[in-house]
Amino acid sequence: MGKFGKGQHRLVILFSLALVCGGVAAAYSEASSYLSGGSAADDSFAAFTSGQPKSGLSVASARYVLDGCFDATTSLRGRLQPTPLRRAIAGLCLAQADAITDRMPSYSYAWYIGALAAAALDDPPSLADRLRHSQQTGPTEQWIAELRVALAEDHLADLPADVRDLNERDLALLVRSTRGIASIAQRYVGDPAFRERITRIVETMPPDQQQRFVSSVDFAARQSGSTR
């Protein structure tokens, strides 16, 4: 790789491409997001506590910052910080997510990160509004639906009826999916209050999907040492 390491080489390429496409200002914005908003939890936390993260103009740099927000908000290190620091990080994340959705209003993941930050700030109306936008803009994106369901289920009492209805749509999507059914089965085993609602949804599905869900719950129960 010559005198550059792999990470430095990547930044040089990004910087050069941004120069070609958008000038010096765009290049600086793109490169700074990669320098300050990496996806490793510790790097993300350090970047956010220093107030450095700023999304560039591309989807890739926006994703770096959003992933950094997720790590800084949900990692063990982040959750163990004093409340004022956690709220400061959540405020930075909310501002970044809102700036990204202003530019890319159909970016479901950015709406989700905004909802996650609003939840950390104990702001139910902002949580509901951003979660609704994520549900509406990414109705079939299973990995985002899995994140949304975890957030919605933890704050169900704070959500208006239409957002709860959209959460049930996410639940149905996950039950039908190979990726999501395991997380739903685990929640069924661990959260008695969740069981009646998900059972009502599963009962509307074809018999083969119902049986697949029952099998997933049985497996999750065995893994946890619980009984249904």
C-alpha cells in the first residue's frame, strides 16, 4: 500500500472523488465524516463526546454518522455514561439525523436514528413522529423494521394509535421473514405482555407460517431455559 495504510488510502480516494464531484467544501465534508464518525463503538463514542461528527453529502458518509449515533447511544459504554453526557450525545444525534432527513426525506434509517435519539431525550412526540416516518418510508426493509420494533415495544405506551398500527405491520413482516422471526420469538419468550398481541397477528397468517413461528418460539424457549 506504499506509505499509506488501508484506512488512509481510503480517505485519500474519498477526498479525491469529492474534489472532482463537488469542490473543496464538499471534499472536506465527506472526509471529515469518515475521520470522526466511524462505526466502532469506542471510536463513535469518542467522536460524539468531542462534538465532531458531521455528515457529508453522500449516503455513505451519512450512514457512517448514523451508525456512529447508534453505537454511541446503544453500546454498553454509552449506556454507562452520566445522564447529562448521554443526553448531550442524543441531542447531537437528533440534530444529525434531522439534517440528513432534510436532505434525504425517504431515508428510513435516518428517521429511525432520530426516533432513537428522541427516546433517549424523553421526548415522546418527537419519538412518535420520527418513528412514523421511518415506518412509512421503509415498510419492507427488514433490518430497519427489526430495529424499529425493539424501539417501539420499549415505548409502546408513548405511541399514538397509528404508530402502534404500523408497528404491528412491522411485526407481521418480521414473523414472515427468516431474519426477523428469531427476534420476535425471543421477545415472545421474554415479554409476557407481548404474547397476546403477537399471537393475534400470527393467527391471521397461513398455517405453515403459524407453525414456523411456534417452532421458533420453542427453540427460543429452549435456548433461554424457559417454558411457554
